Amino acid sequence: MKINKHDVNPALLVIDMQNGFVSKGGSYDLMGIDTSTYLNIVPNIKSLIQVCRSSKIPIFFTQAVREGSGIDLLTRTHRILPKSREERIKMRPICVRGTWDADIVDELSPLTQDHVVIKRRDSAFQDTEIEVWLRSFGIDALIFAGIDTSICVESSLRDAFNHGYDIILISDATASSVGKNYNSTMDNVRDYYGLVMNLEEFKSNLSYETLRIKR
């Protein structure tokens, strides 16, 4: 079904592209977790960021951090956790605040005009200042990229939708460690939350001042 074009005022939200999750020598890598799917999307996210900068679209990064004391660990507040998640938490501290592990990967380093949202849970909207910042820009749509597609990206995306933002997910600028979970998120977004498009489709829909979406 063809729907007329309309204008939105978007921001780009890059979720958790941090050394601890993505880089060689980061926590996930040292725990033996395959991070190749995360590494593979770095060039596309870099290209997406460049396109957004050129189009004057504000860029927000999230940084998932933990305190060295462990005060904010899920194991302190939950008695029932999936075994895999509990084991990762207990195996080693991941993305401790102020460490290289927590830093956003060098290839995507934020510039001074970008905005970094510190988060303690999966969603970028959980107990953070992001909505105050988005409202100050008059943002009404969010472009999503980053990791993990089915965990922090989808959690943030669902919250954004329920807070009234239009949703665009860039399919080849997000990745999951589990293929079936990635596919499930793509289906969920298409069916219930917004638009899914790849990087080239996104570029083709950009004008100089606004994002014009063909739905």
C-alpha cells in the first residue's frame, strides 16, 4: 500500500557500540563470546553517522556502564535471571564506568556536538535524561542502530514508540549474536512499531533538511 510522503524531525540513536561488547580484548571477547556480528556492522554505522552529520540530524550514543562496586548489577535486584545472563555477570565486570571497556569504539567516537546517554539497564529510556534532550531538539522520530538488536536496541525502540516517537530501524546497522532473535526483532518492528530499512534505502529517503519517508 502506497502512503504519501511526510516530514519528520529525526535523531540517530546508536546503542551500546562499546569496546566491552564489540572489540578484541573487550570483556565479551575475553569471555569467549563471538563478537564478529557486532564488528561487522561498524562500517555501516560509521557511514550512517556520516550521512546524519551531513544532514544535520542530531546524534545520540548510549553507553551501558556498571559501577566497579557492583551496586547496580542485575543480580542485586533480581532473584530470577536467565542462566546465560547471570553467568556473564558473575564471570567478569563488563563496561565498568571510566574504563576502556566502557568506551565507545574508536571508529565511532562521538564528537563534541554529539550526545552520550549513560544507561544502567537495557533501555535508553530507563532512568536517563534522553527524553529531556530529545524534547529540547523537538525530535519526533528516532533512527536506531547498534547492538544487541533483540535486547538493548529493541528495548529502547519499544520504549521510544510508547513515548510517542516514530521508529526507523536500520537493518544492516544493527546486529544480534543470535540470528533468530535478530529476525524476530525485524518482524516485530515491521508489524508493530515502525519502519525497517537498510542503509542504502535510508540514504535514498534523505533530503537536505528533513527525512522524507516513503511508507
